[in-house]
Amino acid sequence: MRADAERQGVDDRKVTDAPHYLARVLMANGIRNMYGVVGIPVTDFARIAQGMGMRFVGMRHEEDAVNAAAADGFITGRPAVTLTVSAPGFLNGLPALLEATVNGYPVIMIGGSSTRHVVDLEEGEYEGLDQMNYAKQFCKASLRIDRIEDIPLAVARAMHIASSGRPGAVYIDFPDDTVAQTLSQSEADRLMWTATDPAPAMVPARESIDAALALLRQAERPLMVIGKGAAIARAEEEIREFVKKTDIPFQPMSMAKGVVPDTDPHSTASCRSTALRNADVVLLVGARLNWMLSFGQGKTWNEHVKFIQIDINPEEIENTRSIDVPIVGDIRSAMTLLNGSLEEYPFKADETWLNMLKEASAKNVAKFETREQSDQLPMSHFNALGAIKKVYNKHHEDLILTNEGANSLDDCRNIIDMLEPRHRLDCGTWGVMGCGTGYAIGAALSTGKKVLYIGGDSAFGFDGMEVEVACRYQLPITFVVLNNGGIYRGDFENLGADGDPSPLTLTYNAHYEKVLEAFGGKGYYATTPEEVERMVGEAVESGKPSFVHVQIAQYAGKESGNIGALNPKPVVGALVDSEVTMYDYATGARM
């Protein structure tokens, strides 16, 4: 009878406990997926939630569990839940919790923790840690449930905070003494409520819309930069309408690719430098003037450029430089107002400007196509990714791409076109590696679509064990690793005398596909573009966990992250774009 009650819910029980009540409230708020690593004190909570109809995915590491939930939230627009154990497990999840907050992904992390009064008095509790206060610096809000009666309030607040404004992460602390609490069923029913409109529209001021159109009408070389915020806001229809009506060229940021199809003739993705350097008025749509856009300053930009910035977060306005027209509000509302005002205040991008961008784009596309279609052996990143591109183009509507690495990320972003929004997930604002397999799992579970993971041999090493999860849950994920034998290019020598490999060296003769085969998936080993296209195509079409090891040339790619690349003046001994400069690594002296 108890098992039947757990499967059906709590309606026929006279008393409910905190785990049952928390699962019930989460599901009432529309949350269906939970990713986590179980242990004391949350093992039974995971089992109870699963028994009540929530999908629980047992991950191999808490950081990957948070990343999976973050990808789920980015794609669906609603928070998913991550479950961690106390202390070390909780701490493992914090880096990804902050990453989700920085990237704007809605996610709720629930951490089991030790008995409050023992922790607070530092009596030496098992895995004792003041988790709520530790988490505050890593998310939008950190809450603790001390009473079972407060579970509906805690979840409703978490839904609002995670979903509204710029989305992000919320932490809920679930102490073991709260886990043991009970409540009468009638009282639980009376206290039950859910979040009302957790992500309301925030309509910008009419004056800012009028000022933006007035400035755009004066522009000789207008440009729209579409950021990840536009994908999060699900504003693709409004943005596509604006491009169609105005002919404004647009530059998509990495995870905004597909908000307007990359194949649209207005895209400046193939002539980014020309577009940014010459634009005189730039409309930022959910794009931040952070390091990826050179903070809106310097040689990247026209010296006299003027900015219009649409952002839901007023604190983001003028974060790095002056903004001529700030538009504070949600992107869908802002773009709807801009589109509606075009009849009264029409403007069209100048044909001379558009032709200039088309010519620059055509030259760069021709260069890329030559490298993508090359029969070079061993392969480069370019012709290997060119072969994968052919597969992606056949399946783009039902195939989500997750991408990480250095060269594998940079080159993939430029080579594989995205035609639908929220079909590409990568390391985002922070550029952190080790997120791709977690993102792939969250994408597959939340959508039911096939997923193609593309990573470098270094990036895959951070979270590669999660391929076991894909096999255990039979998720339709194809993992592709491009192996060049190291970090970046991987070709530095050991500058000491101990005979160890260089800090950048990894195993070039590895067979990464064997990792998946160990768990029952199918592995492939590709050495030519023809093999890559055939094997990746077969793996994707199978809809089963698969792994394609792509062996490219050793030391293929470009180097970054060294002293020479970070210093404006050349320093010797560091490889910068294949040029050797003079630097004495043993003493740190420049020569």
C-alpha cells in the first residue's frame, strides 16, 4: 500500500513528509526533470520524486548535473532541478551554479545538508558546512528550508528569482532535520500554492523606443548584434521581422546563432571584423559589452560608434562604456514595439553598406570553403568539421549541437551554420571547458531530440565519464572528439630536464571511442573526411549513444593562453600564431 501511495502521490495519505511534499510542490510548479548525484541525506528524496513521476537522471559528478539542468533551463525557459549531497558534493556543484548565473540559465540546485544547530556551533558534524551562506556568492539567491510548512514558499520564490529578469541559479538548502519533518495532509493541501507568472513581461519606456529609431534613422552603417539573451527571451520571430523590414545586417554571438538563420544574407558572421569596425550605430539585442565584444572599446570598433542597448537588467547598461540609448525591458516587448513603430518611423540599411559587407563576407567564405573541403591528411580541424557540417545540415531541425574545446569550439562556431534558435550550446560567457557532456544530456532529456557533441580531446577529459549516463539512459547522443594530441596545439616541449611530457601534451594515439564502448555504446574511429561524414551520419541516424573519435593532425590548430598572446609586446619563447619569440622560461627574463 505504501509503494502504491508513493507512485500515485500523497492524496491518500493522512500525513506527508518533507521529501514527498517538496517533490509534489516542484511538480506543481511545472518542474519535471531532476539531475543529481545521490547520497546522505537526499537519497530517499530522489527515489520518492522518481516514484511520484519526476524524471531523475543520476549523473557521475555534481558539476555536470548542474550543467545538465542549466541546459534544460536554457532550452525550455523553465528551471530544472539539480540535487546534490552535503558539503563536498554541494561544493562540486558551485562552479557550474555560478556559470549558469553568469550565462543567464534558470536552474534550481537543492543541496542536502547536515543538522543546523550542530553545524552552527561547529561541533564537528559529518560533512558539516554552512551551505546556504557559501552559496550566496554563486547564484542569484540562496534559501534554506527550516520548516516543512515553508516548502511552497521556498519553491515559489526560487521559481520567480531563477526565471525573472536575467535568469540564473537559485540554491535551496534542505537540512537533514527538515527532511525528517512531517505535516498533516490536510494542512499540506491548505498551504499548497505555486508561483504566479514567474517571468513576467517588462515593457520598456516608449521614449527609449522612439529615441532608438531616431538614432537608427540617422545611421549610415547600422548593425544589430544579437546576443544569447535574445535566445533566452525566445524573441526570434520579432527579431526576424525587424531584419526583414529594415535590411539591418546582424552579427550573431555564439549561442545566439539560429535566432536568425546563419544562412540569412544579412548575417555578418563571415565578416565580423569589418562589420564591427565600420558600424556607426549598433543595436545590442541581449548582447553584453563584455570581453567577447572588447567591452565596446578599442580598435575592434569604429571610434565614433554609438550604441543602443536592449537589456532586461538595468545594471548591465553602461557597465563598460557610455550607451547612447538604453532600452531597459524584455527583448520580445522591445522588439515588438520597434517593429510596430517602423510604419511611422521607417528606416532601411543603406545598399552601399550592405554591399560592402557582402563583398567582405564572400572573400572569407571562399577561404573557409577551401579549407573545409580540403582532402588534407592527416585532417585539420577545418576539413574534419567540414565533413561533420554535411551531416548536421541534413538533420538540423532535430539535432542540437553542444560544443567545447579551444580550436574545436572556435572553428566549429564558424563552420557549422545554425538555422534554429537554442540548438547550439557552448561554454558561453565565461569560456569554461568541461560543460559539453552535461549540456548534451540536459538537451537530450529536455527535448527528446538527437544531440551532437563536438569537443576537443582536452575539453572532453573534464567531463568524459558522463558518457556512461548517456548509455545508462539510452539517450540519443553522438559524441565526437577531435584528437590533436594536446591542449590547444599541444606542441610545446618540456623546458625542464625531468623528461616528463609538456604541460600541453596529451595522448595522441588514444582511442577515445573505447570509453563509450565500455558502457555498451557504439564507437567509431575516423581518419579521413569521408570516414567522418559516413560514421557521424550513421551514429546520428541510429539515435543511440555513439562515439566517433576523429584523428586529426598532431599539433593541428592554433595556440592561445600563453604569455606572448596576453602581452601586447612579443615575448620570446612563446608560440604566438606559429611565430617564435625570445623568452627565457627558466628565469622568466625577456631576451
